[in-house]
Amino acid sequence: MLFKIPLAWLQLKKEKTRLLVAASGVGFSVVLIFMQLGFRGALFESVVRYHTRFDYDIALISPESAFLVQVESFSRRRLYQAAGLAGVESVAPIYLSLATWKNPVEGGVRSIFVVGFNPAQRALDIPGVNANLDKLQLPDVVLFDELSRPEYGPIPELFKAGKTVETEVVNRKISVAGLFQVGTSFGLDGSIVTSDLNFLRLFPDRPEGLINLGLIKLEPGADLDALRDAIDEELPDDVLVLTKRQYIDREIAYWDATTPIGYVFAFGVVVGLFVGAIIVYQILFADVSDHLAEYATLRAMGYPMYFLVGVVLQEGVILSVLGYLPATGISLGLYRMASDATRLPIDMTIERAIAVFMLTIVMCSVAGLIAVRKLRSADPAEIF
């Protein structure tokens, strides 16, 4: 009987202006939630771009390292100690640092992220890097991330046009020998990859024996967790021994819990839900108040209270659907605009779309449950 009578829809569409305002309010809330979750997802995905593209099973880092762009160094001997354990196939020392990059066209100087490794070893699982390993063996040569911010200059356009691209990194003249794709994040706007020898040329005061990241590849069939524990037991406490998953989770946890950025985006979702709930509550409360006599008539006809509550909840679900559908389309457009402007991975996912839809239904349902308190006064004896 409850679903055979479209009473909820009939009441909502009777007041078309009110229905439009309610759906718009829900839509605004949904867009706000989508954008906050989109930026939060982009944050977590972008900060682990290199973590996921390094070729390794286990990573060694300094315990004092905060995140990828702010890493501390440790002795390269720790990596070679791990290499002596059974089950370890190979190790690769990685040098990481920020450097100054001079725009070759406009002359402006901007900070850029530098990754250095031995090109004789496969350290990065990036096609553009692995295809140019031989070029990295030349002195003063780097590979440029073509997804870097445009403020670094039109490097990809110049290179693809066949022009020689030369500039200065830390006041040292270098040439761009190739392009690769990684992208920006909240921690870096652009990056270059070079050999370990070229890295040390850029930073002559940097001791060769101090590295920022150690990559360990295991032999096929080796027990990952057991070998991680064995390496951790073998090495002193001046390094952290992390599996790839643990390394990624550590970076995400830093941005989510240590920095205010993760909190701000999570708080934005809560604000969106609160705003939407308030709007829906006001609309449903006004609707219940306007039709209090009709609800009292239904009570007099024998309809139980749960039927009246069900009608209000149906109104909330209808409003959630009417607000969600156009808001999703608007959010897709805003995602594309934001992604093009920031070069961050702001994409709509099925999981996020379903999650926001469920949150919208819960939001409107909760608002409906609060609004139905007015139905307690729908006593036929008092109304009539």
C-alpha cells in the first residue's frame, strides 16, 4: 500500500517552486561533497605517483623523512647490507632533492624535484624513462616530466619540435634528452630524472655514500613479509624497512593526518552534508506543516503513523535523486576544469559516485526523520 500511492511525489510537485529550491539545495550540497572528495582523492593519488612507479618490493628510508619531497639521507651501506640476505635479487640507491630550474624562455626560476639513479639499473617503471636510459649516461643530461606545471617553460613543445632544449639547474647548464610522464602533486609542481653521477654533479657538496631511498627487488617466489622482517632485524634503527604498500600508506597517512590539507577536505564533506540536511529539513518541515490537516485525515481514516513517516521519507529520497543527478553532471564538468587547471588526477570514479549517492540518500532521510516530529501533532481530534 505504501508504494502504490504516489502521495510523496504528488505533494512535492504541487509546490513547484519549493521543489525546485529543495532540489537545488540538495544539488549544491552534492556538488560540494563531490568536489571535496575529488580534491581529497587527487591529494592521495598524486602524492604517491613516484611511490607507485619506482620498481621495488621493499623500500629503505630514513625514519626522519616526512614525505617524498622532504626526505632525509642515510648511509648507502644499509642498502648493501640488505643485498647480502638470501631472497634479495637486486638493490638500487636513489638520490632525491629539490633544485632550482631556470625557465629557458622567460628566465624565471622555480623549484623542481630531481630523481637520480644508476641508469644501468631499472629503478623506475616509466616507459619514457626506460626508453632513454642510454641517454642518461651522458654528462649533464636530464629527462623532463612533460606533465609538469607550464611555469617551467614550454619544454615538451620545444623538444617535440626537434629543438635543442638547454637550461640551468642549480646554476649548472644541462640539456633535456627526453620526456616522461608522472605528473604534479600537492608536494611538487614538476620533476626531472637524471643519472646518479649527474645528480652528484648538480649537488657537489652531497656525499655519494648518502642516499635518500633504497629500492630492494626480491627473487621470484620470495616471501615478502618474512624477508621484510629479516631485513628489519638485520639493519639498525637508522632506517625504516617498508613494503611497497607500507611505503605508500605512510605517505598518504602523512598528508591525511599530519598536514591540515586532508582534514580540510574531510571537513568540507561534513559541511556539505550539514548544509544539505538543513535545506531538506526546512523544505520537508514546511511541507508537513502545510499538509498537517491532510495527514490528520489519513490518521482518521485508519492509516498508521509509520505510513505517514514513510511518505515523508519518500519525499526525502525523491529530493535526493532529483538533486543528485544534475549535480553529478555539474561535478563532472568541474572535475575536468579543475584537472586541466591544476594537472592533478581529479577524476570521477564509480565508487565515489555510489558513495556520494548513498550519502545523499542518508542525508535526506535523516532530515526527513527530524521533520516527521511535526506529525506527532497530526491528531484528528485536535485538528478538527
